[in-house]
Amino acid sequence: MFRNRLTKTFRHTSRLAGRQSVSCYRIYDHDLPEFPFCIELYEDKVYLAEYRRRHGMTEEEHEAWLESCLPVISEILGIPDETIYWRQRQRKAGRQGQYEKLASEQEFFVVKEAGLSFRVNLTDYLDTGLFLDHRITRGMVREASKDKKMLNLFCYTGSFSVYAAAGGAVQVDSVDLSKTYLGWAEENMALNKPGSGQGPVCNFIHADVKQWLDEAPAGFYDLVVMDPPTFSNSKRMKDFLDIQRDHPELLNKTLHAMKPGGLLFFSTNSRKFQLEAEKIAASSIKDITNATTPFDFQGKLFRWCYKITK
């Protein structure tokens, strides 16, 4: 059953990926309840995540079951066993897992997306460093970046910042509370930034976004990306973050830091999210969720994306 399903999905997604020159994409995501995997291809390597559930097997039985699945994945994808990286994860609201460290193998490698380079890690963290579901959104940011001052809030590993720089932004400011991910963002930027004296001014700002926005310059930015976690109770964060409760305040503070006519791309992975548009001081709000959903996430993506104009 699993073999047939994986064969079908891989045939379909690999064909679409080839047409679009995409080398990193999702192949399978819990298509069958009995096989609760997320399988993503990163060029010549596979990220295999198993969602935890009550399977009724002993530890030994579960290990044997998993070992019986790996050769099937290897065969169908044409990938050697040793290039399959397995992780076990729980389903969580939003992207809390991005800050959860699993090990310290520090096994990084570089992949390409739309002609740009990104460091990914399939061993040390629950998330890889590159959210594949925002592939189209990143392209939109790139197209809107020419001669703009860009701000990336909750920047994670800075992929939106890299796209903005590639699109001709004159300044790119990336803000995050994690020094680890800010460092990763700087490395991603360095992989793509032209030689000395060229490219935008790039600032990597270690700060709590909610606090930083209180002191951000008014009317400064032309283009902003904000993709916050659904919840965060980090000890370093001044206030507990609940994106449903806090999004009007966050968005209004962000709009205050933007020029009239500026664009804000706002995304959240909160499944039950409801945008309170009447509380947001914007001239227009457009739901671009469907327009930013890539082929490999059709029908399986639980996130919202909005294009907001000041």
C-alpha cells in the first residue's frame, strides 16, 4: 500500500518539479494514516520525518517496521539508504519546532533554489532551515524588492532576506531572537552576496520582535515580511506570543514602521487563524494563500498568507 502510494506521488511531484526546475520539494505528507511520514527531497538527500502517534508497537517492533519502510523509500526515490535522514516529530501548532535542537552533528550542505544558495541541516533540528512551502512567496518578495528597504521579522535562517537582496533591495534588515538562526541567516546571505562594495546594506538584529517594533523608525521600510510562530513562550521573549491574539498589534506596529504604499507579506501556520481585518490600519488586505501554495503542497498546506498594503 505504501509502495504504491509513494510511487504515484513521486511520479507526479517529480514531473512537476522538473518542469519548474525545482530541486527541493515535498513528496509525501501523511498520505496514508498507517504511514505517518513527511518526505522531502533536498537535491540528492531525503528528509524523512515520522509523526509520533500511538502505534501499539514495542520499540523493537517499531524499529523493525521503520527499517522495512526505508528500502522502499530508497528504491522508489533512487536514493541510497545512507542519504536518508530520519527524524521523529510531534505535530505542533505553527513552527515551534524550528527552535528545537535535537543533536549537534553540524552536518550542513548547500542546496539551490531559483538560482540562490541556502545551507540546510537534516540532522540537528526538527526543521531543515528552508521552508519549502514559501517558495512562491519568496519569489514574490524578490520581484517587489528593487530599490526597496526591506525588513524581515522573525527571520529564521533569512531565506526571504536573501531573495530580497537578489531582487535589488538597497537595505535588508533581519530580526530574530535566536543568535543561532541569525548566524545561519548571515551565512546564507554570504553565500549569495556579491563582492565588496556591491549589494544591499544587510543588518542582522538580535532582538525580541515585539520589543524591537516599539523602537523601530516610523515610515522607514518599503517592504516587510513577517512569518511568526503561532505561539512562543521563550524565556528571552518579554511577553508570551499568541499570534491569534497579538496579530493586530504586531501588524499595526509593523505598518507604523513602513512608508505609505509599502507592502507587508504576513503568514501564519495557525490552522484556526482568523484575520481581524477591521483592527488593522491598512489600505488593502489580500488573501494570497492559494496563490502562494506550491504544487507539492496542494491540499496539504495549513497556513495563511496575506499581502497587506499600508
